[in-house]
Amino acid sequence: MNSTLFLTGFGAYVVFMIWLGWFVSRSQKSGEDFLLGGRGLPLFLMLGTTVATMVGTGSSMGAVGFGYNNGWAGALYGIGGALGILLLAWWFAPVRKLNFMTMSEELAYYVGANKAVKNVVGLLIFIACIGWLGAHILGGGLYLAWIADIDLNTAKIIIAAAFTIYVVIGGYTAVVWTDTIQAVILFAGFILMAVLSVNQIGGLENLYAAMDPAAVSLFGIEKLGGLPALSLAMVVGVGILATPSFRQRIYSGKNVSTIRRSFVMSGVLYLFFSIIPAIIGMSAHAINPDLNNANYAFPYIAATVLPVGIGMVVLIAGLSATMSSASSDAIAGVSILLRDVFILFTGKVPSKDKMVLYSRLSLVIVIGMALLFALTSNDIIGYITKMISTVMSGMFVCGMLGRFWQRYTWQGALATLAGASAASFAIILNAEWGAYWGNPCIPSVITALVSGVVVSLVTPANKVTPAQAKAILDAEREAMENTVQKDIGTQAACAK
């Protein structure tokens, strides 16, 4: 595809996103309006933003590229993601009733609104948001660099700058509307690409003939190995269950029923969709087995097998999906920064009349930090799996134990987080262990679980009731709705 044509189309799309951001931001008056869409997102927007995020960087670049190298193993990303979102709907949609603003509030609530847990989790989630955001910038940069034939780092900077402008203007409402529009285009585009690419190489028989026989075994298990295959599906599922941006959707949804229905519909759609990235990846391998980077498989097929006009729309939609996913994580990161990190270092929250301004300034800071991370890596799947195992496995276990085990203590929560990170680093630093497990997710989760249970059993039971914990967190959050900053310690004491 002509690079000038694509860049012109992409530029026009960014201008449209900027206009959309301005249009939906006209009624925003508070921090909750900007960061949570006013906590009233309807079903169609919840479904659209969830689907678009799931069919974002991970699928369009990561899963397709993984399918290029490993055949049907590319479907594991979708299977893990579908199971993750279905479990999220079943287990965690009800927390919408508690009106949390951030995931650190939720995890602290489970252990008596303990400040140490809230502060540690807040910092970890902030790092996780930057990590996810960096992955999306990386994916979008790889995408743009290949299509437009420009320097990779330059492409990453362009991607970061493009979505920064419209999300700074429009906030979370702009993100969900953008996601919903792109979800429709992406789903149709992915299916069309799979059908046309298989047709171009003469059917599934030729598709299989071009691949390593082990790669066309069930889910590519013969090529990956059973344990690494399980690890890949699990790391994606754990990522969704612990990703701050998915929790952000719970906190911003209209009600529990709306959230649960949108997640279930998204999970079912994504489960059926999971084979599509693998087919596109294998088709790209059959057409051109010599791509210098497997992550280019998706844009290669879009530019090769689709008519020019449709191909450009799908390519722009795919690039937009990475930016929309990035926007969601940027908003989640800013919520953490202003709700938790700001309090940690100042003892106060931003006042109501400054929240939107601070949110916009914080978006620039958060995206800038993520861009620095993205400039250091070019491997999407490796980037994602290491980040999830190190930072998010502990939060997943912390959420599960807190939600379903009343004996869980704040000391156990800290042990959970430390155990997960320690196990992940041990696997990453030992090549033999890494080859055996595939990625650190399984040992990280097991270590986190054992650490949390053992430490909770040997430490005093939590004496703060759920009602008291909620009152403490509500008092902190309500300070954001006051025009005069108040000391958080005083608010918490009054709540008790």
C-alpha cells in the first residue's frame, strides 16, 4: 500500500478523533465525568469498548504474529482472553455496587482499607498501567513503521502523540465511543482477511502444508509443549482479571447487570474469534515465510489480500484499536495517579475544580513515561507476558483471595504481591526454568497464593468490618468532590 495514501488517511482519522473528543467533552464537569464517563455507560458502549480492547494490540499484532510462527498456538491468546473476561463477569462485576474508583481501592477494601496495601497496590497498578500502555504504543509503532516505511522509534512517538491529543481533550467518554466504532470495523475486517487470505493460498490444505506439522496440531501444543501452551493462555486470562483498564469498565458501567451482560457477550464473541488471528498468521506465513518480524503479519495480510480501499480502512481500524486500548490504560493510570499516588505523597486529593485540569496534565505525564518503556522493546508477546507475571499475577491472587476468603489479612496481601514478583524474576533470570514453564505466570501465581494464605493464617485476623472499610474509602473519595482540600487522615478518622 502506498505509504503517502495511508498516512493521509491516518491523519484524517486522527483529526476526526480530535473532533469526537471535543464533542463528547462538552458536558464534562467533574473528575468522575472525565475519568469514568459519569459512571453511567450503557450496554452498547460497554460491549463496544470491551471488544475493541480485546481485539486490540494483543490480537492484531501479538496473536497474529504468534500464529505466524506457531500455527494454531495463536488461538491461545483469544481462548485465554475469553475465559478471563467471562470469569471477570461472574466474579467481579458485583463490585460495581461499592462505587470504587480504582483497583487499589478494591484490593485495600478486602483487607480493611489498609493504607499500606492501598499504597503498594496503587504503585504497582500505576506501573502496570504504564506497562500495558507501553505495549500498545509498541504495537502501534511496529504497525505504523511497517506500513509507512518510517523509523520504528519515530512511529512510536507518532502513535503516542496521536492518541494523547484526543484522549486529553475527550477523556474516557471519547475512548469508549472510539472503541465502539472500531470494534465493528475490526471484527468485520478480521473475518474478511481470514477468508480472503485462505482463498488466496488455495485453501486450508495449502495453509497446513506451508507450516511446521507440529504447529498445526491442536493449539500448537506439539510445537510449544503442553505447559508453555497452558502458561500462555493463563497469562492472558490472568492479565484480564487483573488489568486496571478492565476494572475501570466495571467501575464506570451503569449497573452490575449491564457490566455482566457486556462482559459475557464480549467473552463469547472473543472465544469464537480466537481462531481468526491464528488463521491470518498462518496465511501470512504461507504467502511470505520470510517476514523479518512476525508482528508485521497482520498489516502484511491487510495490505496484500484486501482491496486497496477496504485494506486502508482495516489497517487504520487496526491501528486505531491499539490506540484505543492504549487510551483505556492511560485513563486507568491517571485515575490511580490522582486517586492513590497523589495522596501517598501529599496526604491530600486534588480538589473538584482542578480534577479535569490535573487529569489532562497527568495523561501527558503517564503517556510520556509509557513511551519511554516502549522505546526499549520490540517484542509484544514477550513484553506482555513478563509484565503480567511480574506486576499483575500478585494482584490477581490478591483480588481472588480478598473476594472469596474472609480470613485474608493485609500482611497476607503484601506477601502475595511480593511472592508473585519474586517468583517471576526467578523464572525470567533462569533460562532453563523459562524454557520449561514458557513464561513465569504459573509459578508466579502459585507462589503468590501460597505466600498469601500462609502469612494470613499466622497473622491476626482483620478486625475492620466491610462497612467500616467502605466508609474509610468513601470518605477519601468524597474529598475529591469538595472544593477545599482536606487532610485524608481526618476524613478517615471521621468515617470510623
